[in-house]
Amino acid sequence: MGIRKNYRNLTDVERDRFVQGLNHVKSSGLVDQFAEIHRRHFFMNIHRSSHFLPWHREMLLRFERELQRFHPDITIPYWDSTVDRSPSDPLWSNNFLGQFNSAWNLRRALGSGPLSTQQDVETNQRRDNYDAFWRELENPIHNRPHVWVEGVMGGAASPGDPVFYLHHCWIDMLWARWQLANPGEPFVSSGAGAGLNDPLMEWPDRTPANVLDHHALGYSYDIEKPSTASFQSQNFPDRFIRHQNFLGELTPIVSDLDRQDSTFEIVPGLADPRDERLISFRSINFPNHFLRHQDFRLKLHERPSDPSQQELFNADTTFTQRPGLADVTATSFVSFNFPDRFIRHRDFHLFLEPRGTPLIEEDATFRVVAPQSGK
């Protein structure tokens, strides 16, 4: 699962890779395309409506996936404008976003208006329903950084400035944080055409219902505790990854035990917990057990206490999450110590195998969904 984090916490490699990705999508015309989409729908339901947050979540996800076509490890970082409030902050340095002002003719005028405070954000986080929350989050909290940056960022084609994506990543993070704190609060429509199942502008096959769970979209934020999830087969959507008698299997979910067995906690990769690209799958009903491969068969094993056995175990339980082999909107999982092999099901048993035929790529593609256990 990709982890979006504060831009200040990017490594030099991550920062430079993100900049390279931005230049790539600019050269391909995608930045201008996204700016035009935003400009075209600016006075429609993408602002001043209950679709404001889901529409921008969908847009941000689509832009992130374009960056991942350049490099699969890119995630969009966020700019917390209640903390970074000065034109001299590292955000605007020449080795980061400062270089784009003249190169992309952005005409920024940093400091052109006030910014919200941390207290403003905390007050907004305490709103007890979606309708009150999104309205205040959009205006004034969201609006102010657009004015503060000015230039392209201050207009309808604001996605032409790359800081748009860091700003909206922060707005999306604040929504995700509020959702996690208020898990039972429903989506509230602001009016006609802005309901939970009404299509999002530009993408008629997508609705707010499709984007409410950001974990199911394949990302989390650095502010979150380890998340739980289940993994649905792409080509057998009634079946899920689970452990059964400590073997990795793909089965339907019909009982409470099935639901427990098919729910995993996504934790930092045991092989290198500092590398945020890496993940491991810890069982929720056998808490010291992890999904690992052994002789390329997926199994649930207890983490060994003997240090001499831990290095191999940690490597066998560590994976990288990549865009799905059969569908880039889904997910595939690459082995840490066998990087040419993916988790796939064969006859509904889970193995680690190289990609190859279209069938294998379908078998190796999954969707990250809400935990079947309900936890």
C-alpha cells in the first residue's frame, strides 16, 4: 500500500523522483490535460457541493497513477499549509517546487493572502457530520492556499501548478483523518446531482461511493496507525485471500471464521521497516503470524524468536505493492527477495510466480477492500 507523507519527510531520492515524474507528465501533456479538466468543471459540482472532496480524491488518484507509470514507487506528498507558511520554506526551494515557477510560467506571488491555522483545522476535525465538515474544509481552509500562492494556482486551471497536488493531498488527508475518527458518519448530499451514487464530473462511471474508502484505493497516510484490509481477487471477485489451516488460499467468505482469516493488518515490511514502499501482512486472529512464501507456496507462519532465522523470515514476508498487472486500478504484490515473482492464485491456492500469460496476470491482480472482519 502506498503511503502519502508530508513533503518534509521525503528522502532525497523520493523528492528527486517526484520532481522527475512531474517533468515527465508535463512533457507528455498530462499536466495541461488535468488543468483543463478542472477548469472545464470549475463552476459545476466539483466545488461548493458535497462532491468537492470525492471529486478531488478521484482526480488526485488518477494523477498519482500517471506518475506511477513513470516510476511505480511515487506517491504524492502533502503540504500542510498551517505549518509551512513562509516563502522560504523548503517546499519552494530550487531543488523542489521552486524550480517550476519560471520553467512552467506559473506567475506565483507567494504570501498573497492569509492561511488557516492549526486551530482552524482542529475545530473543523471536530465537526460531527459530513455536511458541516466538507463546507468548512473547502472554505476557508482549502481556498486560502490557492490565494496565498496566486498565479496559476489562484485560477480555475490551478492543477497547472504542481503545488496544487500537494495542497489537495493535504485536504484529502484531512478528510481521511476525519473519516477514520468518524467511521459511522454517512455521506450527506448537498443537492441534486451531488448524491452518493451520482456520477462525478468527467468520469461518469465513478461516484463518491467508489472513493469513500481510501485504503481500498491503495494508499494510506503517514499519520495513520497500521491499517487492516482484505484482498479481493480480480478474476474471481467472490473470493478473497485468506489463510486456511495456515495455508494461503483463495475462497469465498461465508462464515465469521472466513472473515477473520481473510483480514490482515498491513504493517511496514519486516525486511526493512524504514522503507515505506514495503509491506507485510499480519494475521488479525493469529497476531504474531505473517503471510510468507516458503518454496514459493504462501503460508501463515509465526515470526521466529531465534535471531538466526529472522532474516530469511523477514524477507519472505515482505512485498511491494504495485499497480495491478491486469488492471492498473487494482493491485499486485511483488516479492521482496524474488522481485520477478508475484502473489497469484493457481487453482485457488496461493503461490509466488513470475508474470507471463494473461491468465497469470489476472490471477496476480487483487483489489484492496475494507476488512471482511469488519474491524
